[in-house]
Amino acid sequence: MAYSVLPIAGINLVGVTPTSFSYTAGSTAVSIPNFGPLGAETFGSDGKRYVFAQAGAAIAASTATVVINASTFQATLGAGSYFTATSMASGDYGWFSIASV
């Protein structure tokens, strides 16, 4: 199991990050993760770079064709090279890895 090698607290690179606060803004439900911000990066003990993003679709574990939008940090299936170790439902938050070299 990989762990962060940078001095950042509260990181679980292999799990889904739960939301700690949810509210409704008009007709839109908003969930805020207990770690943030989206787009945060760290390096793992496995030599990979990890990006914190929100799943924009259901993503199965070990899927290596994930694309992360660089402005919204939404992860979707496509011709990308990001990887998640955990299954995620649409709207879940978590860490996505990519080779750092």
C-alpha cells in the first residue's frame, strides 16, 4: 500500500474520501470532502504522483483509462492514463495516480 512521502496530513491514497459537510444550494446538492482542495498533489512511496479529484462517473478499481480535467478536477473514463486503486461512484472524492516519470 502506497503512502504519501510529502509532509501532508490526512491522506489516504487507497480509499474514497468521505464528505464531511453537505448542503443544498437552491436545487443543487453540494458535498464538501473532508480533504481538499481538488487538484492537490502528492508523491507516493510507490514512485507515482497522486492527484485529488472527484469522480464524474462510476469508476471501477484498477481502471487505468481515467482522464482528469485540469480545470474542474473531474475524473472520467476515457483515453487517459490515471489510475484508481478503489472503486468509486459518481461524485466520490479520492486520489488518482499516474507515473511521475
